[in-house]
Amino acid sequence: MSAISSLLFRTRGGKHGLHTADMLSYLYLTIGTIVMLGPVLWAVMSSFKTPSAITRFPPEFLPYSDQTIVVEGYDEPLTLYDVTLPDGTVQRLAQIRRVGLERQLIDPNNPDGEVIRARLETTQVVQEFRLAIENYIEPLQQFDFVTYFRNSIVVTFVATVLTLILNSMLAFALSKYNFRGRGMILGIFLITILLPGAVTLAPKYLVITTLGWNNNLLGVIIPTIASPTAVFLLRQYMLTIPDEMVDAARVDGASEWYIYWRIIMPLSTPALATLAIFSVMWRWNDFLWPLIVLTENRNFTLQVALNLFQGQFDVQWGYLLAMTVLSLLPITFIFAFLQKYIASGIATTGLK
């Protein structure tokens, strides 16, 4: 991104300001940023809204909530409305109930006074800016977030490490060894990329059932570590590493394992970083496969556990959005840490 930014700031006229092409580039990047980050920002702001603010139409970006007041004689706080009276004056009243298209309100300063009836179009709810912090606090008290978060961390970390090691070994063999059938093996891998994931769900489930890995994190991890996409990505990058470097290491007496671990793997860091980000996203956001394998709450990953906030007749949107925002933080940190390796991989080849 820094390279792109430097190009955008570079102008041909020097002191004459930005050119039209630069302005169009800024406009393009601004629109792209809004399109990509807009839904994320909306989700973050909605996680601080009350249930009524989330379902309000038309929707609002900032977390405004209905202002309430505690009135003597009523168990629950009453919502305040600015009511336009028949004489044209506006009075702030508290709603005690709603009947059809009519609100029944009272003066909060005189709760024993007469009940005022007003049609919906003559009332305007009083709003205030308020962050609903309880959306984050209450689920952590009622929801075993730590257990589910730990399960997701274990699944993501172990699966990612095994994915990098296993697929890099195969990519090394397909890129640096000449043997009969290499092209056919690579072709089979490429064909499997075209298969939808749903096609393999039943065979994978039969395998883990035979091994006794139902309701076990191993049943979530092991079937996902072999990835044809990962093999193809790593192989294409390893092809840019000169074969002469590998031959020279063999002449010096290096073992195949030494060549793989001490030469190929360090030179493939940009490709491994890219694959690591993909792997983390795949495992962290995976919902269907863990839902099939895991049946007990204590083994749920975070994405499966978030489904508990959805009942048969009600969805706790505030809690769901808040926990979703928390679940986005690990991926954000990992991408921020690894993105420099991806940038270097775009600018350089395997020869260093």
C-alpha cells in the first residue's frame, strides 16, 4: 500500500498540483475503501446500539437510543416523546402504552394527571447518543466466550501450522523434483479445486466417524489441512526459486530436509504468509463443518457458538453483533502483522 501511495502522490508537474489521473485514482480508492469497509464500520457501530435502534427504520449509522425516564408508579422506564398537541404546541410526554395507531401518554412531572392520546404521526421519539456497552458486558457474563474463543484459537492455530507444513512439502516435491507422473498429480490437484466443498462433506464425515473423532476438535482440524489451493499457490512461488541454488546445496552435501527447511521455506516466506492469512480466515470463519462435527457446547468454536444467540422466535442482534466484532479482532491483527510479507512477495522473486 505504501508503494501505491507514493505513486499517487507523485505528480508530473511538481509545483503545479495533482493531475487529473491522480484525482481519479484518489476517487477510485476512496470509493473502493467505502465499499469494502462500509459494512464493517456499520457492524461495529450497530454493536453499540440498543435493540430498538438496530431495528429502527430508516436505519441510522450512529448509535442513538430512545430516551427514557423513570416515573413513579411504573415498574419499567417510559419512553419520552415530543408530542404536537391540537393547539400546535409541543410537549414532552412519556408513553405508557400504544394501541394501534395511537399512543397513550402522560406528563412525567404529573403521573397522576390525565392520559393524553395522540396519533403516531404527531409524535417524535426523543433520542440521545449512547453506547450500549451492555452488548459486550452481558454476553461475556452469560456466554462462555473464553471457552469458545480458546477452541477457535486451537483449531485455527493447529490447522494453519499443519497446512503450511504439509502443503509446502508437497509443493516442494512438485516444483523441485522431476519424476514420472508429476504432471498428472498436479492436474488431479487442479481438478479438485473445481469441486464444491459441499461435495466432500459426506465422505469426510464418514472418515471421522470411523476414526471416532465426532465431537472432537481433531475432527474439525485434520480433514481441512490438505488444500489443493495451498499446494498450487506454494508450488507457483517455489518455481521462481532457481534450481541452481538447490543443486548447489546438494553438491555441498545438504540433505533434502535441510534444503527444504533451511533454503526453500525461508525464501518462500511471502507465499507462506499469504497462505497463512487465507488459512486463518478459512478456519476462523468456518461454520458448516464445525457445526456438523461438534455436538456439545463445550467443544463449540466461536462461530458455531454465536448461533446460540438466535432463537426460534427472537434474535439477540445486539449480543450477536458485539461478539462478531470481537471475533474479527484476531484476523485483523494477524493480517496487520503479515501484510508486509505479502507486499515484499509482490515486489520480489524467490531469489534473495
